[in-house]
Amino acid sequence: MHRMRRYLRVVAGALCGLVVGAGSAGCTGGLGGVRGEPGGAGLRDPLFPRLGNGGYDVRHYLLTLDYDPASGRLSGTAEILARATRDLSAFNLDLHRLTTDEVTVDGDPAAARRTGDELTIRPRADIRRGAHFRTVVRYSGLPRAITDADGSKEGWLRTATGAVALGEPAGSAAWFPGNHHPSDKATYDLAITVPKGVTAVSNGDLARRSTTGRGDTTFVWRSAEPMASYLATLAIGPYEITRTRTEGGLPVIGAADAAVVEATRGVAKRVPEFLDWAAGRFGPYPFSTAGVIAVPDGVAAYALETQNRPVIPAGMFDVPTVVHELAHQWYGNSVSPATWKDIWLNEGFATYAEWLWAEDREGTPAADSFAEAFADDANWAFPPAEPPSAEQLTEAPVYGRGAMVLHQVRRAVGDRVFFELLRGWPAAHRHGNASTADFTAYAEKLSGKDLDKVWDVWLYGDGRPARP
């Protein structure tokens, strides 16, 4: 464990050198003569105005965690490397109900105050705009599930044998402090120590696995490509890890809880096939590894496209769901929404991926899938680009009508241009964020056509139009 902490600090030092520049004394924010103001608590997201924080941009998270499944207690150290986007006298992190034990900024003790899920940090000296600084938060407690506006559970979902962390839209604050809005993406190193016989699975590559004399195991997972914090995951329990590769050589690291290994094995073996098909349709896979995590039913009532390896309950572990969640690696993960109001760009594309798989491999034309979605009254509750509230973030129009928008674009521009769009869109915004306005402008520029009729009727229109 001591060696692991030293390893993570070496990584932090190297990153500081990269972002600050050669010859620098390291990440330094406190500079004399600066008169800063507090950073914003909340980014005024249209659906979640208090989510995220202003005044800085996180570049990297180094999370060192220790979890005891028997007691449910989590101890953590979060080292957050960030760049100030304004002169700061204070800044906020999102953290849900865990106890803050110590906070430092660039090695100096910093004052910290909790108000609800906001942790306000006041460094010893103000931070100049453009400066890179390192915040270390040591925290502990019993992480908890968060009940969303629609009644679903996210955050830290404790199980009989461990836990699963799921973060859409705000659950990551239940297990580590950060800037928890999808517009602030960062890279990650996560080291998690668990008792003997327990496995911990997270995003990215398994960089290291070591066992202490008493049998505790530390798993180090590294995500080298930027990730929105809601896509971070951690599954702790009796997981069986499998390794394979796609025909193109992409490493596929899968995991399944011991209780569901047999029930999910058949579909899990097809993940490389799905990925090769998706790469043919959507362009090169945007990350260094892929896979899925199969969890028992009852852990969550939904599947989630956590980066690199989606989390899917056994009862939902079927071909359409796996194809949907893997498609999110292009649409939603590599290209993340600018705000939560843009979520149809995640779900509409992933739903259309299901339609394309059925068209390409199962003999069901996408037009038939469109007709089925068109006939479903639930898809007409509101326009996909205008979810009216946080409670309706993941309701039917975001998925089914979102996919119908894409099919109408396909009809308007023709297959050649449409499939060029499917590949070009994630390439144009690779590892970034994009809005609905970005997409409509991209589609019109690529096609050379005015698509206002599509947007007015299918993307923003109220009610069901006449059958096209």
C-alpha cells in the first residue's frame, strides 16, 4: 500500500510537469498579488443547475481507495490536478455525505466547508487564472445510494458481497469529490484495495495488481482518454475477469459476478463481434480497451454505458442492450453531451445502433424499427431535444424519438451521406463535448442541405406528425 501511494505521487508529479512545463517547480496555484473570487457552485445546467462547479478545469484524478465490504466503509484520497479558468480565492467540489478528513492545495493546508453536497475549499493563497494546481482531499465514511428525480438509484450501490458505483447523472459524487458535470472531462488513475478473495473492476486498463502479506489486493486501473465523471465505475465483489481481443486487435476485458457468469457467458463471448461491427459503422473504436461488466439483477434497474466497459444486469444482458451500450462508447462517451439537455445525442444514436444491428445482421430494416417506434405513444410525450425536467431525463422520447430523428436525417440526405455522418460526427468531437446545435450544424454542413423541416418536426416539434 505504501508503494502504491508513492507510485501515484510519481504519476502526479509527472503530470504536473507536463501541464505546467519543463523547469517548473511543480503544480502551483498560490501566487502573490492575485485577487481572486470564489468559483461558481453549479454550472447552471438546464436540467441540473447545481451540478458541477465553475472556475477550473480538471485534467486528472488520482483516486486511492480502500473498501471493506463487510462494514461498507470507504476510505479515500483524491488528488485532483486542475487548471484555473479564472482568478480564484476559493472553489467548490461536489461530494455527497462523506466526511472530509483533510484538504490541501499545492501541499498547503486549505480551509474546507461543507454545505449539502458542496465542498468549498479556500486555499492559503489565491490561484491565478491559467495556473495548474493540485488539490488533495482525504475523506471517509459509508458511501450511499442517491435517489434520482425519477426514483431510480445511483451512486454507491452496496451489495451482499461488495458494491457497484454508477454515476448518471450525479452519482459519482457519492464516492469521490470532483467536478461532476459531463462538460469537465479528465483522465483517471484509480487504485482500490479490497480484502482477500475480492475483485475490483473499473474503467480503462488494469495497469497493476498486487497482494499484501495479509492477502489484501490492490487493483490499479488507468483511463488514459478523457472521461466524464458520470461514466466512472467501480464494481467490487466476486468478479471473474476474462480477456480476449477483437479481430482488429483491440483488448477486451470483461467481468461477471460469479452469480451470473453462466447466464451471461453466451452474449459476453460475442462482444468482440459487436465491436468489430460497430467500428465498421461508426469508425475506429475511441478507447484503448473495451468490455462489459455483468452484475446480478437487483443491483440496478438499468444498464449504464460506463466508459470502456458498460455495467449491465444479468436480466438485461441480451444482444440489443449490449449493442446499445457499446455504441455509447462513440456516442455519449467519446462525444459527451455539452449539457444534460443534449442527452438525446447519447440515447438516440445508441438506439439507432440497435436498429442498424437488426438491419445488418437480423434482416429487420431500420424502416420497420422506425414504424414500431412511431406507433408507440410514449415516444411523443415531448420533443427529444427538450426534456422538460430532470425527472424525464431518460424517458422514451429521448431514445425512440431520438432515433427517429436520425432516421429522418437518413431519409433526407441518403445512405451515403448518412453513414458518412455516423463516422464523421464522433471523429469531429472525439474525446470532447457537443450540443444539439453542434450536431444540427454538422449535419447540414456535411450534407449541404437545409434540414430545418427535420429539426422543426422531429427534433423540436410538439406531438406526432402525419406518418411520413
